[in-house]
Amino acid sequence: MTSVPTPIPSRTQYVLEEIKRRILTGRLTPGQALVETDLAAQFGVSKTPVREALRTLAGTGLVVMSQYKGVTVRMVDADMAREVYDVRLLLEPEALRRAVRRGASLDAARDALARADRATDTAERSLANREFHRALYLPCGNPLLGRMLDEVRDQAALVSAVAWAAVPSWEREAGEHQEILRLALTGDAEAAARALHAHIASFVERAFPSAGIPAQEEDGQA
């Protein structure tokens, strides 16, 4: 049987993923300038793939392009946190509710939690936590809903990176993740969705009190 070779990522994709990783793990900080020539030298590529990668990152909201300031890592403030987390609060609990109701497998979420527990540094734990949340909403049965949440995923991770730097709360969040997954695995869609809603809201409220994120929905449903 002929094996299929693993595709080699393009230079642009490689640069894109590496810059994204550096932003989301705090190696590149909000407001930091991203100079094409410097990045090209670091990655051993021409400026073209760097420029293409930066344009893509601007489209996802991780960097900002300015005629006068050039390209910088996006700043994070209460307004940005509120915008991003409003979207998560509206969509993510509903996606989990649907995933539980349809009996979708949550093995990927369980695996992500195990990776987070084994993590030896902040970056590894952060990436595992991102995968945990995605594993909860992706099997909701509505691909468009999953893609909509994917679109704010990087911005949410940037908010998280800034929040964790200011208010480290790994143990609390790990416990909340365990409880969300436990409820989901018991088939209690409403309780799991409520727990997820409270988890998302309380996280950003701790780091950005002025964001005005509600701790729970008015009708008590997540």
C-alpha cells in the first residue's frame, strides 16, 4: 500500500502559524511592532510570505495595519474583550447544548483537558485550553456555527493571553473545565451550557471588570 506523503506547509503558512503562536503565547505582546524585514530574517524567507501572513492575521484581528505605524500586535482593552466575549457568550453555550443533545462524542475535549493537565508551561496549557473549548462547540451539528466561533477564536485567545498575564487563574479554570465536561458527559445539556456561560463570563470579568460582561443570562439559561 502506497503511503501518502505529509504535505509540506507553504512558507506563508509556516510564517503565519509561527507569528500567531508567538502572539498567543505572549512572546509578541500587544502593541509590539512587526517589521517585515526583521521577521523575514528570523524565519529565513523573503518579505513576500511575511507580508501575506500579516495580511491574513490582520483579517483575523490579531494584528493591526496602519499607514503611519505599520503593523503591530493588536492592543487588548475592555472594549475589545467585551466585543469578543459577547459573541462567545451568545454562541458557544448554545453550540455545546446542541452537541450534548445530539449525543456527540466529546473525546477530543477529554483529550485536550488531559494535555492541559500535563502541560509544563503556559504556552502549552493555553493551546490545550483552546482545543478544549473548540472540542465542545465543533460537534454541534451546524458547521456554520462552528465556523463563526472559529472566527473569533484567535481574538479570544489574545484576550486570554493578556488576562492570564495579569490574573493567573489556571487552577480555577481547570476545575471549571472539568465540571463543564462532567455535566456534558452526563447528558445534561442545560446545566453544561449554563456552566460554560458562567465560565466564559467570569473569566473576562476578572481580568477586565469594566467590560460589563454579565455573570449569567437574565433568564437563567446559558
